[in-house]
Amino acid sequence: MQKNQADADQIVSEIIKGIEEVKGQEIQILDLRDIENTVCDYFVICSGTSNTQVNAIVNSVQKLVSKSLKEKPWHIEGSDNAEWVLMDYVHVVVHVFQKHIREFYDIEGLWGDAKSVSIETAY
């Protein structure tokens, strides 16, 4: 396993913990590695119920990944209105949506060729 792959897997794992910590919903991992010409290895997608929760998810993910892996997102977009926030960790891109925006853009549908894993949450 290449170094960046281990890193990507670790980052995904910490991102999931960060999302779960503030009760993010409908967590989905899309594995893009077998698709040609993709911008990253994984998408992690989740929903929040309000812009407050979307921002809480983003902050939680950032804090956890930074603390445990010393990684900071290369870029964050969309925090202003917090309907769809994109966090770019280079090999892993996190999409935090409000539910209606997620349904509208249907990222999972657009990337239907990707292997998809749903994360079951206990809440």
C-alpha cells in the first residue's frame, strides 16, 4: 500500500469520527480509485439538518483530522451559507450538505460508477 493510500484511509476514518461526533446524517463514502481521471481517491458525503449543524460538522472534522493526523484541508468552500461545504484534503474530498441541497445535486447519482459504502450511525 502506498503511503498516500494509508493516509487517505486514515483521513477517511477520522472524517467519519468527526461527522459522527456532531450527529451528521446519511454518511456515504464513494471510492473513486477505479474510475479514470478523478480528482481524488474518496468522497465522503454527509448531511446536516441546518447551516448551524453543517458548520458544526465541518469544524468537528477539521479539529479531529488536525489533532490526530496533523492534516489541514487544502481548501474549504461554501462555509458562508453552509448549504454545501466542500473540504478538500487532496486525496479525500468531504461534502457536507443540508438535506435538500444534497438531494438536488445528487452527487451519489453523478458518481454512480464509484464503489459506495454507507456508514450506519447509532443515533
